[in-house]
Amino acid sequence: MAILKILQYPDERLHTVAVPVVQVTDKIRSLIQNMAETMYAAPGIGLAATQVDVHQRIIVIDTSETHDQLLVLINPEIIASHGVSDYEEGCLSVPGIYGKVKRAEAVTVKALNAEGESFVLDANGLLAICIQHEMDHLVGKVFVEYWSQLKQMRTLAKLKKKQRSIM
Ligand code: K1U
Ligand code: ZN
């Protein structure tokens, strides 16, 4: 297994639209293992393939407290949603930045698992938020892009200042 490099906002590659997985092969399963290891090491509760510069529709999520409930979503599609939630989100590609985003409170998602089998999942709470956040990554959208231009500019300035202090 390997820890992968997570792209950092505003890297343009985060705006790439991912393509569907055609076949779930051993190579895809190996990528999934590496994505899971990267997510747990970060630590985070989700990771989209886009964030590790692989532009295929693959997500890993684990919102459990025990960090042993890995959820793999390949070619995810939201087939139903309801309610509104306004949850404070974070992102491994935008470290140190947190802010609210309005999303559906509950979603029903259809996807393939790591064996290539189709399944349907009803999600609510943090899991529903995380699924929507990760699915946004697959279409090249980062959570800060829901915010006003002013707030986005302030966020960029904060990130640049932070980067300068590291160098
Ligand atoms: O997409 C990502 O970069 C992962 C992101 C997922 C997410 C978090 C919160 C709301 C929506 C989506 C993260 O995992 S950020 C880190 C984080 O939330 C966390 C880290 C350690 C423990 C618990 C949470
Ligand atoms: Zn993210």
C-alpha cells in the first residue's frame, strides 16, 4: 500500500471532471486501497480520486468512530435526495479552512462496490454530507466554490499566507 499525494487548492487539476470506471480491475482495487490508506493517514473521513490526481469516478469514505467501516463508491449517482442541511465542512485539499455549505440532508446513492457489484445506499447526517462533498470533487468542484467571491478571495489569501510561512 502507499500514501498518495493530495492535490492542494487552488491546483487546477482539482477542476478536472472524472470519467466513469469502465471495469473494476485489480488495478482499480489497488488504487482504492491506496486511497483508503491516504484518507486514514491524513486523517480524513473521505477522499475522491480527483484529489490524488486520478480522474476516474471513485470515492472512499469512512465516517465511523472506529475507522473500520470503509465505504467504496465507484461511479456514484444520487438517485434521490431530501431536506436541507448547513454543515461546516473541511477538505484535505484545502487544509485549515472550514465553512458551511448548504446541501441535501439525506441522499440515496447508487454505485458499484470494489467487487464491481451495484448497490443502493440511503445516507443521512455526516455520511450524506460527505458523499455530496466527494461527488463534487468528481465533477471538479471544491467546497469553497459555493462561497461568495469575496470569501473565496479571502480563503486564497489565507492559504497563500500559510504557504509563505512554511517556505
Ligand atoms: O474531501 C476531503 O478532502 C475529505 C474531507 C471530507 C469532509 C469533511 C467534512 C465535511 C464534508 C466532507 C475531510 O475528511 S476533512 C477532515 C475531517 O473532516 C476530519 C478529520 C479527522 C477527523 C474527523 C474529521
Ligand atoms: Zn474535499
